[in-house]
Amino acid sequence: MEAAFTPFLLVIFASLFQGSFGLGMKYMAPLKWESWWLVHVSIAMILFPIAWALIAVPGLFDIIASAPTNAVLIAMLFGFLWGIGGILFGVSVPYIGMSLTYGIVMGLASSVGSLIPLLQMENAASNPAFPYVILGVSVMLIGVAITAVAGIKRDKILREVGKPSNIVKGLIIASVCGVMSALLNIGFANAAPIAGVAEEAGVITRNSSLAAWVVVLLGAYLMNAGYAVFLLTKNRSWGSFGVAKSGKAYMWAILAGLFWFAALGVYGQGSALLGEIGPVIGWPILLGLSLIISNLWAYLSGEWKGASKPFRLLLLGLLVLILASVILGFANKA
């Protein structure tokens, strides 16, 4: 019983990190966005993943070198494409707040990121888990829609009291981000052969996923760091790294990076233990539960102050998300 629940426990634990890392984006000042982002992604996508993988996966680089070239290139490509979504996430939070950004991004990313790996499986429609996944993802989209409506109503109240609104621009950016963000899990699913090589080399199943993440995130880093360097050069803001009173911003950039990959690393372990169906059901559960955590932080940081009715609607949406996660949990038993 405990062994069967362990993968889900890991995914639930990962959601705590996933729902918390975005909090750091509210504390970028006085650093320039590009300076903060370069520090953040260097921790999140290179230093922490490689350090963790080197400890848990002996012979990491030999394993990657001996993995199928196709799997390595595809994993890096999806990671690179996801990088576009990662950048858009950082851009959208200042426009529409953490609650609404998380709602839209997590909903689209969870549904697309779950369904594509499912459809890539052989005879997907005949898989006993298929109806549970379809139902669970559908219910999750309803929950996300409710949270998005709550965010829009909250924004309307804020505009009525004279606060600036960028709701349309923010919604467009977040929607594109959501679709692009799904590619991270698709890249992880397609990096399974790399994890397979690690297991053949004697690495335990739950740690083999770390080798896959190193490859996927290398592609993601190339996009994210490349864009940050482009902005640093274009805006001539390289000197902004030494701006006064930036210690708090650096602290949050590092913490956000650690939390971000802690979420993916622990999720990858839970997903690996679930087997082939892991990326299909683990991903939407991770994002659905992280949406609940992120809204808790948003509430505590005052994003819903003075908007009690929209907040009650938000709570309804979060209950629907919990129901969706329960349905997806049954998919593993089908």
C-alpha cells in the first residue's frame, strides 16, 4: 500500500516546490529582469540539476554520451522550445499577478503536456487509463477556467479602485506560455531512453530520471540564458549585476532556482516509479496541486485583498482541481 502511494507522495511533495518558486519573481528589484533571470536559470537549469545528478547518477556524462543520439537531440529541442514559455512566464507575472498567470499556464501546460505523451503511446485509446486521463484533464481544465474567471473578476475590482491593468496583454502572454510550457514534460517523456541507459548502468529507477532532466534542461538553458544575454547586451545592462541593495533580489533568484528544479527532480522520481504512464498522469497532478500552493502564496502576499467574492470563486476552482487530481490518481490503478 505504502509502495503504491510513494510515487504520488513524491509528486505531491514536488508540487510544494513548483507552487512556490514563482514567489521569487515578485522580488526582482533592484536588479534588471535580464540580470535576475540569468542568475535564476543558471541555478535552476545547470548548477543544481548537474550537481544533483552527479551525486545520484555515477558516470552521468558517459551515460548521456552512450544514449541514443535521437533521444538526446529531441529532448534538447523540446527543452529549447519550452524555454520560450519559461521566458513568457517571467514576463506575464508582473502584468496579471501570480494567481492568474499560474491558473492559465498550469491549465494549458497540464492538459497539453499530459495528452501528447498519452497519444504517443502505442494503442493509447485502448489503454485502461485512457478514460481516466481524459476525464481528469477535462475536470482540471474546468477548475483552471474557474480560477481564471476569479482572476479576471479580481482585476476588474482593482481597476475600479484606480489600479493599472494589463489584463489583455497578460492573458495573451500567459496563454502562449501555457502551450509552450507543456513541451518540458513532452521533452522529459521523449528522454526516456536516456533514463533507460542509466538504469542499465545500475542507477536505481527513481534517480535515472535525473540524467534525462540534465539533457532536457541543457536545451532549455540555451534559450533562457541566450535571451538574457541578448537583453543584457541590447540594454547595456551588464553593470546592473553590481547595483546597490540587490542582496535580497539575488537571494530570491537563487531560492527560486533551487525550488524550480527541486520540483522537477522530485516529480521525475515519482514519474519514473509510475512507469510509462508516469508523465501522463504525474504531470497534471503536479501542476494542478502547485496551482493551489501558488494561490495560497498569492493570498498571503495580498493579491486578493479587497476581492472577497472573486476569492470565494477561486476556492471553488481549487476544489475542482483537487477532484481532478483524485481522478488522475485512479488512472494508475486502471
